Amino acid sequence: MRANPLPEFPPLPPPRRRAGFTLVEIMAVMMVIAILLSVAAVGIQSIDRGQATTTALSVTEALFDEVRSAAVGRGIRARLLIHKELDDADEEDRERYLSYMCMAVEGTNQAGEAQGGGWKVDTRATKLPTGVYFSIEESERVAAAIGVGKPGTMSIKLPGKSDALKECYYFEFNSEGVCVDSENAALDPGAVIVLISGARPRGEEEPTLLKNNKVGFVVWRNGRTSVFRSPEQIDRAQ
């Protein structure tokens, strides 16, 4: 018996030739990716700086509350200190400049009564996030516009490697919890603190503000604070 012949299939179509990307197209895509990465990096840096100033603002407010509570609770004067010593040759001073804060209280006798002289650091110090500084220029400008007190200056032994006295700005609370200007009684009680995100070149006293990134708050007579959460609020207060 004769076997059935195999069915005939139509011939397969020739394979299609897939067109690849040209060198110009690949380079164009790479350029777009590079631009997007650059934009993203700038955005991330701005977010980081904003978070740093926000964190610094919360930390500084908490320190002011701590100093005020110590003054009222102990019935003595207490001061918030901010490192002012400018010595770029000293690594510790360079790292602490305008970003190192701690509390100092006036000396007391064995009964805990104020002796009217002598100050000592009473708490562990706090360092603001990297790139955030206390701005004396902005703080005094806003304080003058509002009519509240300004920080004083003093020399004191701070915790650290050096035994030398260090110059500091200070904000003082009396035993009633009022933030006062001990050098100018005519000014209303209170204070202004402005923090900026910036960079400080060696030898420069005031850090350079980056992209107008600054925050701050006002301390009123009763100890309450009004927060500046944007540069525009600070500028309007002037």
C-alpha cells in the first residue's frame, strides 16, 4: 500500500530585520538621563537643607525651654550659650562656631541660693546639624525691628579639649522665667533667634546664606514662642 505523501506547507516568510538604535539616539537618551539625575540631586540637596534647618529650629526651641525651666525651677538666672570663639586654626572651635549650644547657670551657695557671680555650664552641649548656624546679624536685625532684647557676650569654660575661656553669645532668663537683655533694661523682654543654612569660608565671621534658607522664632515675655517657618516671615518682621 502506498504511503500518503507529506502535506506541503507554504514557505516561511523571511525573518524581519529589526532596526536598532542609532548612536545619536543613544546619546540623546543618555543626555536626558544625565539632566534628570542632576535635577534630582539638586532637589534632594534642597530637601536635606530644609530638613536640617527644621531640625535645628526644634532643637533650639527645646533648649530655650530647658533653660527657662531651670531658671524658674531653681530660682536663679540661667543662660543659653552659643559658641562665638572664631579660631580656624583650632579644629574644635572651627566645628563649634555659631552651632554649639549649652546651658549655664549662675553660681549658688550650699543652700542653692544665687551668689550673684560666677557661671558654670550645667548641661551636656548640643551641636546643630551640619551646615546650620546661628545668625547674629539676622537675629539682631529682627530684634531691633520688634523691640526685644539682644544677646550678650561672655567668656566661660566650655566642655572640651581646651581649658581656655571661650567667648559665647548668651540669652538670659531670670528667676521668673523672663528672657531679659541684661545690658539694656530699656528694651522689652524677649529675644529673637534666627538660624540659617549656609557655608562659612575660613576667616569669615558670618556664614554665607544658601538660597535664602533661614528659620527662627521670637521668645516673648511669658516664655512662649512665635516661629518663623519661612524667610518671607522673617523679612516681613523687619
